[in-house]
Amino acid sequence: MDTQHFFGGGGGTTLHVTSVILVLIAGILIGLLPRRHVFIPLLVATTLVPITEQVVVAGVHLTLSRLLILLALIRRSAINHSEPARGGQ
């Protein structure tokens, strides 16, 4: 097995238990809170979780912050678009 890594890429997932718990709580809050309050758990979790915490899936390094942002974008795209848009009128 080749243990040589180029461009600083490590080979595995590194997670701490407290980071996982914080991200799970933030993910649940992102899913349950009203849209105007989603930013609060997203901001708190991305601020408190170290950037070195990452999940490697099929060779793609995803930090926990990126996973939370992806979850918020999925929630945003799942919003019912049948509501009329509120304009500045």
C-alpha cells in the first residue's frame, strides 16, 4: 500500500466525539427551526468545530462545516415553492 500523500492530503476520516455531537445537534436544529433562525446553529457549529475535523468519502475530503452548509442548502431547496414570493412591493 502506498503511504505517500501529495498536496497535504491525508488518507482518513478524523473526528472527535464532541464535534460529532455538536454537528448532530446543529443538523437537527437546522432541520427543525424556522428558516429565519437556521443561520444561528449553522454559525455556532461552524465556529466551534475545528477545520481539521473531516470525513473522507470516496476520496473526497469534506469538513464538518461543509457538511452543515450542504445540509442547509438541501433544506433550502426542499422548501415548498408554492408559496408566493414576497417582493419589495
